[in-house]
Amino acid sequence: MILALMFFAMLAMILINVPIGIALAIAALIGQADLRGVDSLLSLGIDMYRGATGFALISIPMFVLAGAIMNAGG
């Protein structure tokens, strides 16, 4: 049920010309508020920081950078 609500909320926002990234973020907020409760939105910034600083997410851009350096160097 929550997936349908999130999908239709995102679809409605896209139809009224809201940027896709913002529509995805608002749909995710709706899902998190429904699944974990409204109180979980207080720690949203901390959750986003912990998710973005994971080793796998940091290592991917470094591999791309290393490939670009190797390509430029021959």
C-alpha cells in the first residue's frame, strides 16, 4: 500500500513539473514517515550522512579517478 502511495505521489509531482530528484526525495520522505513514524524524520540528516560515507560509496569515485589518471597518462 505504501509503495502505491509513494509511486502515485511521485507521478503526480512529475506531472506538475517538479524535478525528478525532488519528487524522489519527497516520495522517500513519505515512505519513511509511514514506515518508521514521523519522529524518524528528526534524524534524517544523520541517516543520510551515514549512508553517504560508507566505504563502497566513497571508493567508487576514487576508482573512476584512478582510471581517468591512467587513461591520461597512457
